[in-house]
Amino acid sequence: MTDTLDAPVSTDLLNDIVQAALKAGADAAEAVSADRRALSVGVRNGGLEDVEREESRDLGLRVFVGQRQASVSASDLSSATRARLVERAVAMARLAPEDPHAGFAPEDRLARGPFPDLDLFDPSERSAETLERTAAEAEAAALAVEGVARSEGGHASWSSSRWRLVTSHGFDGAYEGSAFSLGVGVIAEKDGAMERGGESRSTRHLADLPGAEQIGRKAGERAVARVGPRKIASTTAPVIFDNRMAGQIVSPALGAISGPSIARGTSFLKDRMGQRVFAEGVSLIDDPFRPRGMGSTPFDDEGVAVEKRALFDDGVLTTWLLNSAAARQLGLQSTGHASRGLAGPSGVSTHNLHMTPGERDLAGLMADAGTGLLITSMFGPSLNGNTGDWSAGVSGFWFEDGQIAYPVSEVTVAGKLTELYLRMQRGSDLEFRSSFNVPSLMFDAVAIAGK
């Protein structure tokens, strides 16, 4: 089947709701609609375990009465519900406390059409039978890896969605996207010791999704490689985060440059604008226009124009992540990073973010380090947002003479991010798997707490 979402919420309906809010006493209003269709299938041991189907059509309304704002949402789009929605939103806004920074994005910051075609939508629709068969194939490929003892299940899904925003100050924009995913988890066993491993991928287009055999085999190999981990003594040594985990040590920097954090003064980077934060040569690029990107968008969630920009350029911090409210509070302009749901004020988020790669692959990083810890799994990270002190429980592999020696677990790594970032060394293994992609990263002399 190759049909798309039928009968989307019309601009007339959204415009009608906005106009009704103005007539009811709002000084400004915006309406958002979100249509979504999704199907997900799970299997275990070759048999069907669960099927979830979603078809939703939701509406959100935000109104302003002076500097007071309120928002409501509903999944019933009948005329009676829309009338109650407008009445309730305006009444709530009149009772809300004043917010001196509330309001729409300035008109001169709004995106104007025609919007670019980012190739985010694949009209292919997968049946439940096809999803079940694909998930079962991935699970079978994982179970076929020698050393894999049992399955934790396979899953496959597809979804399509459409988002539309209409405001009383002239913005009207919409875009649609799709997603296809496949994953499997298994348990490997050796001499009574068991370890989990898995692999999953999501793409905008079905043709870009790796095959079931490839995903299943990778899941099985990861589980087998982790069996029989050792504990290591506390030490200080080079640490490498593989490219699936490296984003987790970089992500605190994004929270630290978000406008709300800067405005509150609760950021370990609040005084670092224009200064070097990452090592020389490191750039962190936010690109909302990458074709088929999982985070691509023609405008942000306030209708503000977006642009490709380096958040960190050659290691130097160049910008905060700002929505309109944070920009007003800081006396700046929105950077097009507003993010919101159907109800509530906007937060901030990036779009398609990636770190520029280095010149050495993972093997080259290990060879340069000689002896150290390769991290492939992380849990329970802890961050002091004011100081940048960071720690996390990890597992992975100890390597010696540049070669994997044995798996390790029950290890904690810790350090001050402002110091670690300046000693960052990048791998060349950047892969575009999600909306946030980072190559393997190596740090010398990291504190490791073991047995």
C-alpha cells in the first residue's frame, strides 16, 4: 500500500479556531494539529508477541491575553469540542500569572514559503504480516550467532505523521514525515555467565533501513562479545567512547548552552561564549536541512526560520540555543531551536546534530592509546549542571597494545567535562544513524573506578 494520511486537518479549521480565540478575547492565538499513524509488531522465539496500532488526530491551542498565556489540547475535533477548547483556553489565560517574556516569535524571524523539500516522507506502508516476518527474520539471525542462548524479542514498526502550525500573526506551515524501524535483543551465555546485546535502526525511508539479517547478526555478535566480563582495579587510563555511546558525553554541552539554562544561570558554560570549549578542530554542526534526516525540519516549532550553523566552531562556542521566550529574557534573537508539543510553552532542542570526524578509525585510536578502556554501554550518568562534574556507570572492553583484551563491567568513569572536552580526540567513524551523531571519542587520563 502506498497511501498517505487521509483528510489532514485543514488550514481552514485551524484558522477558524484561531479566529474564534481572538473573538473570545485573546490578543493572539496559535493552533497546532498533529496527525499520526503507526503500526508496531513484536515477536519472541519466532512467534507473535504484540501488535500496536495507532491512528490519532490531535489539536492544540495556545492563547495570549496580554502577557498571560494558556494552552489546551484535544483529540476530538468536533465543533462542540473546539468551542469548549477556545472558551477554556481564554478563561485559563485570564487567570494565569503574567510572563514578561511570553509571546509569539517576531514576524521578521518567521520562515516564509515555499519551504524546501527535505524528502522526509516515504508513503510506503508495511502490513502487520510483513512487520512480523521481518522482526522474526532479525531475531532468527541473532539466534543463529554461536553463543546466543535466548531471545529478548524482535520488533519492527512504521509510522507517518503530519504537523501543522497556524498563528494569528500570519504564519502557516506544515510538513510530514515517516519512520521505519527494526531491532532485536538477545542474551548470550557461556559457563553460566549471561550478557545482553542488541541492535536497532530507524530511518525516514524504508529503502535506507538495513536488512533483517544484518541487524540480527550485529545484535548476536554484540551479546557474545560481552560474555564473561571481568572487574578491573581503579586506575587512571585513556578512555574511548564508541560512536554509539559518544553522544552521551557530548549531550551535556547542549543542555549547558540552552537558553533557559543560561537565563537561569544554571549552566557550567554560562560564561564561555566565544571561548574554546572543545579541543581544537572540533566542530558541532546543526543542520535542519539534511535530506531524510531524522531531525530535519523546514521551520522550528514557533514557525521561526532555521539555518545550518556550527554551535561550536573549531572548538569555540558560537551561540546559545534559543526559543523566543529565552531570547527575550537574554535580550537576543531566537536561533530557530524552539521545540514544543501540542500544549504548553516551547522548550529548545537541536535538529540534525553531528560532530565533524577526525582522521583515525577506532582501531587507530586504540593503537595510539595503547592500553585503556573502550566503552560500549552506559547507564546512570550523573551531572552537576553548575560545575560540569560528570560520572557514569559503564561497561565495555579493556584493550592492551591497541587490541581488545577482555570485556569489563561494573566500572564508573568520572571527570570535569570542561577539562575532558579540551582533551577530546575524535575518530573517523562518524555514522548518520539518528538526529545526533558523533564519532568515537578518546580522552586521555580519565579516572576509572573499579573493584
